[in-house]
Amino acid sequence: MGIAPQIFFTVMPTGFRKNSSHLTKTKMVTEPLLHYCQSAFDTCNVYFSEDTSLGVATLVPIQAAQLSAGVEPVCKSYQFLGPEGNVDIELIDKSANRYSAHFPAAGFYLWPAVGLGFLVTAAVTVKIAFDSWNQRLGLTLQHQEQWMAAGPLFEISVEPEGVIAEIHLPHIVSLPANEVDVSWFQVAHFKDEGMVLEPPSRVEPFYAVLENPSFSLMGILLRFASGTGVSVPITSLTLIYYHFHPEDIKFHLYLIPSDPLLTKAIDDEEAKFHGVRLQTSPPVDPLNFGSRYIVSSNAHLEIIPEELKLSYRSPGEIQIFSKVYAGRMKEPIILEIAEKRHKTLVWRTLVKPVDLQFHSAAAPPPLSGKAFLKEHRRQLQARLGDLNGVLDDLQDSDVFTEEEKELVQQCPTQQRRNETLLRMVEKKGHQALGVLFQSLHRRDPYLMSYLSQQSLQQ
């Protein structure tokens, strides 16, 4: 490998806000880039952050209220949700992983399969490509301070310029969390002169927002001082693939940050060896980035390795997984993941022999609102944020009275409010659950898209 090129690293003060397309540079150092082979990606599964909203309520633009309605999936993987319907995404250069979409009118557009959103003031064409952090961020630089890649790295260009009011860049950090300071969030721009850091205009549980953005190769980084010893809670995924052999069925179990590009890369790699992904739910609670977890089973199965570290490896790198050997598997098995230090169970699933034939069956029909809310009740209880808009919808639809609305609002914690809301609506029956389902689609399209994609395993 030849000498790696140099990058310039520019840091902006915490209070900086961009008032023009030009970024102010305040400090510059050079560090070597590590050269990695870039991996090709297609579109991929949705991912979003955990838990409830931040203390200061900031809403998805009003156009998002029109993004989804009804029970069926609101869009395909290659579509944006827009104010006037779905917008197709065109693959214009497969080798460069480059896509294009034309937004025909002003409004908010969301790519649910990636979590990328744009608020536009006029018609615009957006071109998007995906890149790898490890091609851009040298390990020497990462060791000087604690760095964490907190979402995909996008190369974005727009035509015409000046009509993007906001860009929503997805991240995997679970918010709110006492361990996380939102000032750690930085938008990294990779330009000819190097890497330029810019604080986002605001940070939400699922994404960070840049207002009136300039466009480049860009993504979300977390930056905090070395030696602080903080644990960053993130949303995560467990992926299980089975490999059939008549004498010894084998499973590959991955524990990864919920980065859709990473999921897609693993899917593609497993497909080369005829691995079939089984449907499974992600951990309900956020997991700590960098922590170690133990894989175990109820049966005397061989598991190699038994320990997994929750870390971020770019899609072009070899991903770490546990191999689970299940023999002929005539009986169901239970797989569990527990946090190593405190021995806390964080994930559990049951795999039956019949599950291994599901991949050849037709996709199940879309869930009804009632079935959807039942399936995702625990996740909704953990992740719903500001309920004021939802409560207004329920009252306007005569599902709740003013007294019932106040009963929910008076609960002391967000989780208690969520649990009370879900319990009260369930008692009111199928029609009330349908109203809640529609309201959540309008009020929180990010969360509902995430849960829908989990159900469908697209």
C-alpha cells in the first residue's frame, strides 16, 4: 500500500452557526488518511434512534403529516415519501452507489429506508451517494480524541442550489440519555481542504438537522474528550442467518449498530454463501457502544466466539459475528445476548425448526393497526416522545375526553405516559386503536417507518 494522502482537520467553536454556504475555519491540523477499498451498497433497511424526544419540543415539518396513511407500507426501499405522494429514486451509477431523486414541489421528503430527509422550498433534484468513514477518518486522528461514527456518510449534491431549507441526517445515538451531551454531535464535511466540523442546528432522537445547508461528503460524528470514560447508548440490531446442512445447521449471529448500509453489506456477504436471514426483533433498550456482550443458548450448542463487542465497522470491513452450531435441530432453541459486565439480558429469541422454511414462503399480508400496535407495544412504550399532538388527535376523534387526556398528561414520566396512553386506547377497542395508529403515522413518521420496516424485514 502506498503513502496515504493527507487530510486537513478543521474545528468550529461550539456556538458557531452557519449563516451562509461558506464555513468558517478556526483550527487546522493534518493527519494521514487510511486507505480502504470502498464497498458497493444499494438501498437498505430503515434504522432510527431509541427512546423519547428531547426536552425542547421540535416537530417534524407539517408536510410530514401527509407522508403516510393506511395500513400498507408507505413506500418502497427506492422511494422518498413526499407531500404529494411517493417519489421514485433512480440508481444512476451502481459502481459509485449514486442515486437521484426529483422533488417536484416544496415540502418535506423522507427516505425511510435510510432515514434521510429534506425540507425544500421549491422543486429540486437531489443526487446521493454513500461512502465509508474509514476511507476518510484516519485512526491516528481518532486516537487523539474519542470519535464515533454515528450514522451513514453521504455525498450529496443538489440542483438548483439554495432551495434546501433543512437536511435531516440520521444518527444511531439513543436520545434522550443522561450520558450524551448534544454538543458532542458534529456534522463532518469532507472537502478539498480536509474535514470541516459544523455543529448541527438541532439534534432530534432520530436525526440531526442542518438549516440552509451546504453540501459535500457529509455525515454525523460524535466527538468527546479522550479519557472521559462515557458510555454512548445507541440503537442496535441483531441479525441471524442460517446455513443449512443436513447434519449440522449453522447460524451466524451479528450484533451491530442500526446502520442500514451495514445491514445491506452483511446481507450481501451472507447471500454469497447462501445464508438466509431470519426475522427477529432488535433489542428493545439502547445498548452501550463499545461494550461487550455474551451469546448463550438454552441448549448445549457450540458458539464461537461467545463474546461480541458492539462496535462500528464500515461496510467494507469484515464484520464480527458468532457461529452457532445447532446439529440437526429437531427441537426449538433459545438464543440470548447479555451484557458481559453486569450480566444483564438485553436480547432473547426463539428459533423453531419450522422457522427455517419461512424464507421460501410468500410475504405475510400487512398488519392491521391493531396487530401493529400489539406487536410493537413494548417498543412504542419505550420510544414514543411528545404525546400532545397524539392526544389532540384522540380528543378530536372523540376517542378521549378532556379528562382522559389530562390523565395521560399528569403521569410523572414519559414511559408512564406512554404506557397509560396505550392501555387506555386498547380498552376502547379496534376503532380507537385505528385512530391511534393513524395519528402516530402522521405525528412520528420516522418511528413508524422504522417499526414497519422491522415487521416486514425489507
